[in-house]
Amino acid sequence: MRAPFAHLPALGCALLLSAAAPISRAGSCIDLALVLAVDGSGSISDAEFAFQQGAISAALRAPDVRRAMQEAGVVAIGAVFWGDGEFPVQVLGWDVVVRGNGAEALASRIENTPRLVFGNTDIGNGLWSALDMLSAPNMCAVRRVVNVSGDGMESITRKRRRVASLPAARERARTMGVTVNALTVSDDVPDLASYYAASVIAGRGAFVMDVRSNGDFAAAIKRKLIREVSPQSVASLGHGGR
């Protein structure tokens, strides 16, 4: 169910850490393609980043998350680690989960991949790279979702090279029909969830989940994955739900 992954981000460059992508199954699209877009900007310490890597990996292995994936059908999951637009986005290519089985490979890669992103909070650049994964020529999915996590607002300055702005990336998601959800860690920015609701999330059923500290991230990312993967969530959720 895999083919060479040949589509790098159109704006800026990316460090491709896996070169596999799902293709259609028996002439039809897979059920869900989900990209985890993880904040690796300078406001995230190395210890916090490692904790989030472990939390995401544990969530992917959790029995209730696997059950949700089983109900969803054939699910492709990938990830990007993003930070300052001057750093290449780290792209962890697709793993395909069939009947709830197959998430272990991505979980292992997420928890063991060295962090190579830092600097400003370029949410737009991370989102753009996630959308590049979803728009690859050999990607076909009935539902396409980006799961953005972050602890700060967009904080870009003038760059030596062109990078994607957040408004441009958000509009691209809308044009593509991609749902963008968010998990905010608002320990330093009290109104962060409201900012993400107004400026980041997009698409049908899009929502923001907010936690007040990094310590609450593990439980929240598991709940968020279940909510995103479940097919019924598309019909039942409105914008801005927490």
C-alpha cells in the first residue's frame, strides 16, 4: 500500500525522514489521512519537546485510539515537526493503519527522531508542509485532517527566504477541503485557544482543545486523536469546540 513519496513542501524546504506514502486501495481512496503538526519552536524546551514526543507515541499505541482507527477504516498518519521558517521542517512520512494495526512504526519514529527545529513560531510554515503531504499526487483520502499543536502565536519576522504565512496556509487548507484542528498549551498565553480558533483552525467540524500546562498534554492528545479519527465527529462537531 505504499509508493515513493516525491512531493516536498512548495515554500521553504523540508527534511524528509521517511519516503513512503499511501496510494489508493483497489481503485478507491483510503478513509482518512491525518498529519500531526508538532510545535518545535524556541518556546518549547528540549524536555517539553521530548515529553510531547512520548505523549503522542503513547497515544498512538493506546487501545482506545486503536479502536477508533479500526472503526475509521484505512487510516494514513504522518507528522511534521515545525519551528522557525529558517529551519527545514522535519517531515515524518506516512504509515498506514489497517483495522487498527500499523501505528507502531510512526509511534516509534516520533519518539526517537532527534529534534532539529527551533526559533520563531512559524505556524503557517508547519501547516503548509502538512498540506503538502496531503496534496501529494499519490495521496487520495476521503477525509484529510491536520492536527496542529502549539504553545504560542505566530511570531515570524522578515526572512532571508520566502516561507508560507499563516493566513495563506489556512486559506490553502480551506481550498483543499482539509480540516485543521488544534491543541493549544496556554500556560504562557492565556488567550491562545481563542487565537487558534480565530486564526488557525479551518474546515468542517474544526475544533480547538486547550490545556493549561504541558503536563496535561498526554491525556489531551489521546482524546483529540479519538475525536479526529472517529467518522461520526465530522457530523457532530462545530467550530471552536474544546
